[in-house]
Amino acid sequence: LFSFLVFLRYQIYYGYPLQTYLEYPIIIAQDVILLLLILRFSGNMKRALFYAVIFWGGWYVLTLRKRIIDLAMNLCTFISAASKLVQLRCLWQTKDSGQVSALTWSMSAYTSA
């Protein structure tokens, strides 16, 4: 979600045409809905307000200075790859892949690399 937020804000900040980043608001909305459903069914709806504040605060902070948005954009690849490594570590420790297929993880690892 962080990477999509940064990509969207970066492209709006630099005035890219709408067609180049139109999928990001849709992807962000999907992620937010998914996060809300996870919080709802796990009984942690109180955290939703915390995440909403972080989301809106991050949206504002990204464009305080040009260097912040540029640095965030450069860190997106690292953050995306790190999140995949954390997921893989969790799967390795639990020894339970659940409903994850090898093809899904292969595609995810390829895009992160």
C-alpha cells in the first residue's frame, strides 16, 4: 500500500498525465478495502482509525519537500522487496503455505527482483 501511495503521489506531484497512473487509485482502494475486511474479521477495527491517520498523514508529508517524495520513490523498490522477504520468512517459520501456489510466489519474486 505504501508503494502505491508513493507512486500515485509522485505522479500527481510531477504532473504526469492521468492515463499513466489511473490504475493506482483503484489498486489503493482495493488494498484499503482488503485491509478493512481483515481488521473487521480479526476483531481489530479500532486500528482502522490509526491506519487512516497514517495514510492521510503520509499523503501530506510526501510533498512537503521535493527531496522527500524523491527519496520515498527510490525506497519503494527496497520496501517492496523487503515485504516479500518478510512474507517468505513467515512462511518458512510456520511451514504452512496455506492457499499460496508456487506460481503466485514465483511471479511475486520475479516482480520484486
